[in-house]
Amino acid sequence: MSQLKPQQNSTSLNSKSDELNSRISPWMAKILYPVGCYIVLPLFFSKIQINGQKNIPLHGPVIVAPTHRSRWDALIVPYAIGRLVSGKDLRFMVSANEVKGFQGWVIRRMGGFPVDTDHPQLSSVRHSIELLKQDGEMLVIFPEGGIFNDYKIHPLKRGVASIALQAETDQSNRRVKILPMAIRYSQPYPSWGTEVKVDIGAPLTVNEYLGKSLRQSSQKLTIALEESLKQLYEQ
């Protein structure tokens, strides 16, 4: 996700979040979660190892910040921390070119909403902040800004930190957290029989990075998140 300019208050964003029309369809979630977790993933992958599920925050708003190595990540992340583990459905910030046609119809009804990764719209940013102002929401944003078929952490965009800080400053009694997650496949381009390892790190409490300047705060928080992901990759 591209760098976003921090705002002092989300009310300064003029675009309407409801234009995104993202939601969780109860009947689709009840069908797709079990099918994906118990049928599709076990049949395709020979082994899925999940570490650190004890680090998943069960209360308060959370931004999940996974590495992005394959389109399979869209199923691996819910498998690792979704409703069958945490009891929570996930919201996804998704590249706009993927939210088209029938695939886009499904994505929107499974909590996804589009963002232009090169030029993020204010409506996507505002929608993210509004979601995080609701207790218990888990929003997935890939902080590297794209898919990288390798085994290293790429420089993070500041979008995750900017959204987290704006959401934190808008709230009086909640604490936004960022959950780092490292996803690794045994092959750069996963095929049948590939192994998957997911390491979930300790959450970062956004309030601890608030300073006088939102720009400096977002830089500091981004560095901390990048270091967390690097440590997970070294395990």
C-alpha cells in the first residue's frame, strides 16, 4: 500500500466510506470459511504450520499486517486468525484490480474493499478508520504494498501506520493494535504439495508510538513493524 499523508482527524477526509459497500455476508461466511479451512487448504498444501496464535488480540480493534507472498494469503490469513480461531471475521483492504466481476462480488461480501495501491483514495482510508473505531474489528492490510515471491522483508509503506495512528487519535477509550504476521511458502510460487509456515508476532500497541508529529509517529511505528516482521522471518 502506498504512503498516505497523516491527517489530524479522520473527519477531514471528505469521501464517503459507504461508497465502498463492503460487508460480511453471514451465509457466505458460514460456507466459505469451513470449505476453505477444512477442504481447499488441506488438499492443496502438504503442511500448514501456525505459530503464535496466543498473540492474537481478542479485544479491541486490530490491524493485521502480513507479508504478501501469494494470492493464497487471502485464505491463509483467515485460516490462521479468522473466525474459526478468534471468533472474528476479517476485513481486507484489497487491490482495486482484484475487486472486479464475480471475484469482486465475493470479496465485497466477505469483508473486502478496494484500494488503488498507487494512489490510495480517501474513501478507502476513511473506511479503514471507521472500521477500526468499532470494537473488535480486525482489518487486514499488506504493509509491503504488493506480492513478492521471495524470502525477505521488503520496505514497508507508511499506510498501515498512518491509518492506525489516525484511528487511535479518534478514539478515547480503545487501543488500536497492529499484529505482525510472516507468511512463508516452501516454494516461491506455491503449487500442489507446498508447505506453509505462518508466524504471528506480539502485537504493537499504537498508542505507545503517538508523538507531537503524526509524520514522525508513523515513521517510528513503521520501523517497529518492519523490525517485528524481520524477527519473525529469522525464526
